[in-house]
Amino acid sequence: MEATFIEMDAIFNRTKNALVEFMGILTPIVENAKDDHERLFWHHIFEEEEHRSDRLNILMPKIQAGVPHTDNQVELIHLLQDISIEKFGLHNFLEHLDLFLFQFKGTEYEERIQALRDFTYEDYQQMKVIMDRLNQEFQEGVEFKTSIPTDEKEENSSNVKIEAYSLEPVQESPPVKQSYRKRLTVGSLKQN
């Protein structure tokens, strides 16, 4: 499990740095918004990421300290809950970057935000693997539905899912060849 904590530490350090950079880009956008709607939209995203930054400031030293070695399992349960919440925060950060790219396509921000988005996507996929590993190791624990994005909850209707970040195989007329069809996502919209 120590290796898992080392992986998470690297992810959280990258995401913390990306978060600080993203908030730095957002600040003048909020300050120079053309109307109240735009200001509120970007302020809301800024505020969510600021709260996430505060959570990371508390979580990161715990991750760096490693697995708590204590007979009191409450400390470990709280740590696992915090990790689960951060997995959800990483998903939201990815969507915030997509929203930004959609709005600022073709601007001086696009290249840097795209780079942040690319490694954040990889980190999010890795966090999903880590969470599966932790859930298997602590099977008697409760699965925290709050850490599962709407798009990934099986019980949710497809009309509320964007199903971002995935390609599904589509059967051709004669089922000989598989191709991939991209679903409508914020990412696909920003490319139009």
C-alpha cells in the first residue's frame, strides 16, 4: 500500500500545481468579466477550485506520511474518505478545464490549458485504478457514492450522463469491423 501512497502523492502534487496555475489564469478573467453572468460563472469555478486547494493542503501531508499504523481504524477510514473525495475533485477539475477550453478556444490560453487537461485526464484515470485497488483491499468498507461522477453511476439514466472521456465500440452493418464513435462531450463541443 505504500506504493499506492507514493503514486497518489505524485498525482496530488501535479494537480496542486495545475490548480494554482489554473486559478492564476482565472483571476483576471473573473476580474475583467464582461457581465455578471460571466463573472459568476468563472467565480463559481474559481471558488470550487479554491476549496479543493484547501482540501489538498490538508490531505497531501497525510498522504506523504503514508498509511496510518494504528489500532484505531477511524483515522484510516477518514483518510480513505478524503482520498475518495479528491478523486471526485479531480473529475470536476477535468470538467472545469474542458469548460475553459470550450470558451477560450483559439486564444493565448488554449495551449497551456490543453496541457493541464491532458495530464489531468491521465491522472484521473490513474486515480480510478488506485481507488479500485483501495476498495478491494478494504472490502468491508463502504463505497462512497459521492466520489463517483454522475457519468459513471450505473443507476443514473443516460439522459443525465455526458459519458465524457470514453469511446465506445460501434457495430458496423456486417459485424466484421469495429469502429469508434465519439459521444457528445464538452471536449468534443470545444473542437467545433
